[in-house]
Amino acid sequence: MGPEVCRASKSGLAAETQRKVNAKYNEELASECLEWVKSVTGEDIDTAGDMDNFYEVLKDGTLLCKLANAIQPGVIKKINATKMAFKCMENINAFLDAAKGFGVPAQETFQTVDLWERQNLNSVVICLQSLGRKVGKYGKPSIGPKEAEKNERVFSEEKLKAGQTIIGLQMGSNKGANQSGINFGNTRHM
């Protein structure tokens, strides 16, 4: 037996849920991610965006670890070359830890099984897109829209106090407000 996961195929509600998850997958974005991974790592990989290729290229986690190390050398100390399931999952976990360290928010990362068991490849695409936006500050090519920069403002004490005296228009007014016409529940019939 190879490292593939031996599970019964999903049926019923689980199969329907999996179809919905798969429907969110975008081949164009996946291909863009693989092109970006290729440019950052220098690895010669197939950049076709179909689910089968995306999964095959990334499933053992070695390329993801090489990507993290290409962004910041030595961020992942040991990349497992073996194809044993738990070692591959260790690679994926190491990449996820590195991605969080690079600033990818937790809600934009994925669970190890999303990739290893091919449960949600769309979340892997989302994570790579997010990482691709963050790496500009490491001097690497980025993908997707440019990250917004912090625009901090400092107001004087006088300006802050002036703001407290203004009644915003969204507050509305209470002129003519009363409780007439409000009936809760059933009226009493005599």
C-alpha cells in the first residue's frame, strides 16, 4: 500500500458537501499560485491548475517547505523527503506554521487534511494567495492585490474633544416619537 489514504468514498450528505467544496475551487487561481510557487522556488513544476495536478504537486508538503525556505532561508529546519504519511503531514504542518509566521491570518490557512486527504484544495489556494500577498516585504514577487498599508493618524487632544460635541446625522432625532400603535401579542377579545 502506498501513502494514499484508504477510505470509503463519500456518499449522501458527505458527498454533496464535498461537491460544494470542490465547486469553489478555481483552476485559474490555482494555476496562478503554482506559477508563483515556481517563480519563488525556482523548482520545475507543472503549473496546470486542475485539481489533480494541484494536489499531486503539493500533497507531500516538500514543495511548500521549499517555498517557505525560499521566502526566508532556514525558517523550516528539516524537510522530510520520505513519502510516509505522517512525515508528509509534518511537512505540511511546518509550512502552515511558517505561513502564520509570515503574517497569513489563521482564517486564511488550511487544515493539514485539507491538502493531504484532498478534502478542501480551495482552502490551500486561499492560503497560497494570502501568502503571495504577504511576501513583498521579504523582497519576493507577490501575487494578487497589493496589501494595504497601515495609515495611522494622530489627533490632538483638542481635536478629539471637538469631535465629541458633534451629533452625527445617523443618530436621527426623537421628535414626535411615542409608543402609540405598538401592540404586542394577541389583543383581548371580549
